[in-house]
Amino acid sequence: MKATYCFPAVLWMSVALGGCTLAPQYSRPEMPAETVSWEESSLLLSPDERKAAVSVGWREFFANTHLQNLIELALKNNRDLKVSILNIERARALYRVQASSLAPNVDAIGESSHKGVPESVSTTGQSYISRQYTASVGLSYELDFFGRLQSLNEQALEKYLATEEARRNAEIVLISEVASAWIQTIAHRDSLNVSRKTLASQTTSHDMIQRRYEEGIASELELLESQKNVDTAKVKVSEFTSLTETDMTALTLLLGTKATPEMIPEQSLDEIAEWPGLKPGTPSEVLLVRPDILAAEHELKAAYANIGAARANFFPRIVLSSSIGTASSELDQLFDAGTRAWTFMPQIVLPIFTGGRNLANLHVAEKDREIASVRYEKAIQTAFREVSDTLVLAGSYERQLSAQRSLVRAAERSYALSNERYMQGIDSYLAAQTSQRFLFSAQLSYIATRMNREKNMIDLYRALGGGVNE
């Protein structure tokens, strides 16, 4: 890495005014070799119908008004997001504290001193009381010849910017979590409705088989099979009832306020509008603008700046201090003519022996930069994997969903035919019951696949850098 070095003596003032530092010149690390490209799903919308995720606001992507209301509540009330916002305010305040060190410090000072002088040391041979009153304005300023203060200021700025990007990332994650929880709640409610309908149908069939068994028409095996189907449906009703309740609890936690059933639309998953098509783009277009990647890069830049501050500790520090005011032995004469007083105290501190502290601090700063660089590369690798996985799953879920739709239609037709054959006495009840069990299983599998597909599209939107706050 190249470093920008300051020149001594005659160029000190121009250096100070120019903001020269000893920090190494920042260079963005190359993207890891395995993150050059990703496979684009062929089952997403056609290229002409797609948009880059970063240009799609969350209101445009999540067009359902019920979901938009939930997201607004979460952005307003979620505690984790509030912590992120408070961290930004804290980082901003720290940056201002550090930036203030670049300006002179001006203080107004008022002092009084009283000293009793005994006879034994008095020049007059008599004891007396010495009084002095002063009022002055003092100024102190560190000449930042080697960029120590400037480097610390840049570090504080990058830390603040990293915190701001972390807040944006937290916001995007929260939006996607609310949307996923919303989808999951609707899916579990759909499964509960299917389970209840199946239970009602199975109960009706069981009552009929019970009567036929009592009349000696149906066998005990048929009665037991019908009871098994009723109990299976009851288990599913209980299971999805619990899941819908826990879904509302999860939503409450995300929203920061109580979630109610009225917040969830009456439509099923199939009736909810599709998401806009997204254009995956190239890794360099997507990954380098994700807020979590930008936050990692700001942390890396802060580590570079910290090296400049550590290097500057090897060089002299010059502080200029001066004051001007008045001094008098009598308070009522403090501002009379002839009481003017002033001081000028330049100070230079040259480190000679520090027990290796400065060198150790420099080594720490250099290792911090290496750690930040690795973390930046790791963040890119993680983001690349997220996009790649969601793209692969997008195509897979589309194929699964198409097959599940066909399977449900076939199972519905098979059950209708089997039940009709049983009612006509052509086939046994066991065949009809088997068809109904298969239909029930196919319906639940279809809902689960649809839920996973919708949640994956939300994950893809987030992974591609979507979630712009409007």
C-alpha cells in the first residue's frame, strides 16, 4: 500500500492546511474469484419485464395494502430498529466530538487566589495576605502537521457512515421479515381452513360408515379406516391452530405492537398479487450497493484512517496555548488601566521512549485493517451465496408449484371418481378413503410449496439490494 507522507519544516503549514495524513491510500479489495457471476433463473419473468431490485421501493414490491400497513407499523415501533437509529445518533455525536478537535479551543477564565505570607519569609518582616484576581480569554490549538487529528476525524466519519448503512440494512431485513411472517401466517391459515373442511368431510363420512356398520353393511375395517382419517384431520386442525397463534405472536414482536387477525387479509395465498419481476444483474452491480457490504467497506476505510493516526504518534505534537486578560490584587481594580496581562506558551512533545507502546499500537491498527479487509470479503461472499441460493430456489419452487397444482387437480378428480364408485357400490370405501387422504396431503403440500416460493421471492428482493425506504 502507498502512504501519503508529510514534509517537515518549511512545508508544515501547507501540510496542515491541506489535510495531509500518514494513512495508507485506500484501495478497495478485489471481489473474491468465486463471486464473479451467478446463474440466472430461467423461470423468472422475461428480461423486458424485470427491474433492478435497488430501483424497486418496498411499497411497489409489496403492493398489498394490508402488508404495507404492517411494514409501516414495524418501521415505526420495532425495538431492534430503534436501537439501530439510536446507534446512528450516538455515532454522529462521536463524530462531532472528534471533529471539534480540529478547531481551536477558546475558554473564558476567571480566577482568584489568596495566600497568607508569614513574618519568617516576608520581605518586609511582617505577615500579610497576598490577593490576586484575573480574568482572561484562553486559546489552545494543536497543529496537526502529521494528520493525527485528521486521521481520527476520518475514522470517526467512516464509523458513523458504517452505522448509517447498518441501520439501512436493519430496515431492509425488518421489512423482509415482516413480509415473510405475513405470508407464513396466511399459509398456515389456509392450511387450517383445508384441515377444517377435510375434518368436516371426514366426520360426515365416518357418521355414514358408522350407520352402515350398525346395519351390517360396512365392515369394521372400513369403520376403523374412517376413524383414522377423522383423527388425522383433528391432529392437523390442532397443529395449524397452534401455528396460526404463534404466527400472530411473531408478528407482534416484529411490529412492536399487538398484531390482530384484522391485519391479515381474507384472501388465500393464491389470491394475493404476484411480486414484480426482478433483474438479478451482475454481482458487481448488486453486491457493492447492498447496505451490509457498504457498512463493511466503511469499517475498512476507518481501519485505514486509524493506521494514519497510529503512524502520527511517532512524530512530534505541537500545541499552541495563549491567553489575554487582566490581573489585579484588588477585585474592584480588575479592569482598570494598566492591568492587562497575557501569556503565550507553545509546547512541543517529541516521543523518545514509550516502552514500545506506539509501535504496538501501529501493529494493532495494521492487523485491524487486515481483519476489516477479510470481513469485507466475507460479507461479499455471504451476499453472493444468498443471491445464488435464492435464484436457484426460485426456479425450483416454480417447477414444484406447477407440479403441485397438477397433483391437486388429479387428486381432486381421483377422489370424486372413487367416492362416486363407492356410492354406486362399484368400489370399496377403502379406495375412496385413500383418495381423500391423498387429496388432503396434496393440498397441504401445495400450500407449503406456495408459501416457500413467496418467502423465497421476498428473500431474493432483499438479497438483490431491494428495500429502498420511501
